[in-house]
Amino acid sequence: MYTTLLFDLDDTLLDFKAAEKQALSSLFRELRLPLTQTIQQRYATLNTGLWQEYELGKITRETLLKTRFTLLFKQLDQKIDGVACEKRYRSYLSKGHALVPHASEICGILKQDFHLEVATNGIAKMQLQRLADSGLDNYFERVFVSEEAGFQKPQLEFFNYIAQELPYFEKERTLIIGDSLTSDIAGGNRFGIDTCWFNPNLVTNQTSTTPTFQIRQLPDLIKLLGQQK
Ligand SMILES: [Mg+2]
């Protein structure tokens, strides 16, 4: 039976899409610019493209952050400082902490029987702030953020780091739960621990990565873990 649960944060416990949407509308309100559907779509396309280039190692994270709003405002023919706006956007983003349905209740129940840890990619300050604001921070013994580890999911080094840091860590008694096949599930598989894919929209798995388990909503975890006892 499992003793340690590693939870992904974004779109597993915290609703990151809602946070992005809120941050973008706060920024545009501050700039006194209308935020249309078209602009939202353009930003999403630009941002996704840059993240893909970053994941392929074509650009640095620094470039990604410095470019995304500069390009957007260029496309919109607005003479606005994109780098400064990106900083404002990120400060709004760090305030976004809407919960995925049942996150708090499920963490509270699981905490009674398991060691709960967060294993998230991202900027440490921002992730810790969002976790604290969400009220979920008390459920977790440790919070592992890629920036502090120096490695990110799905890199093996990120998982080795977690294993070294936890005195009670045992591979065969650890389960990772996350929404991303390419970072959470692929990373867990690479490291050799069981994986649980949180797939609320029941999307089809088009990757070669196979999770050990799949759940549609967080309460399914209680049943799944009960069966493992
Ligand atoms: Mg995620």
C-alpha cells in the first residue's frame, strides 16, 4: 500500500486556467484596454508557442517571459512596455488560487493516512504564495518546486531530489497524481513509481505514456487508495 502521495499543483489541485484568465483581465483593466476574445486567443497562441520552444530548448525561460507580452502588444499595434506588463501579469497570476473541485476536502481526508507532498514545476515564490492563499498548504509536509530543485518534471533528477529530501521515502510506496501525461506521468514512469492521471475532461491519451491509474475527479482517489490497502 502507498504511504506517500506526490501531488502536482496546477490543474490538479489549483485551477491554473482560471488564474491565467483572471490575471490577463486584471492586466488589461489596469492598462484600460478592452480584453476581447480575439486578444485572449492571440495571447494563448503566442504563449503556447513560446512554451513549446522553451520545452524544446530553443529559447530560455527568460526569453519566454520577456517576449510574450512584447509580441502581443506589437501584434496589437500598441506602444506598451511588454516586459513591465509581463511582471504585472505575473504578480496577478501569483494571486490566482482557485481550487479544482473537492481539492481541499480530499487533501484533508488523505492527510490522515498518507504523507502528502507537492511536486510542481514553476517559480518557487509564486507557487508557495498560491498554495498558501488557497489554504491547501497545511495539508502538505513538503513542497517541491522545480526552480528550487534545479530540475523539473519529467526529469529524473527532480524525482531523485525529492527522494533524497524525504526520510520516509520508498519508491514502491509512492504514487504521483497529476494532470499532465508529459510531465507528471512520464516523470513518474521514468523514475519508477506508480502514477495516477487526473483526467477530468476524459481526453484521449495520444502519447506513448501509460499511467498506472486514471481518475476523472479527485474524490475517485479515495476509492482507488482504499482498494490498494
Ligand atoms: Mg498540472
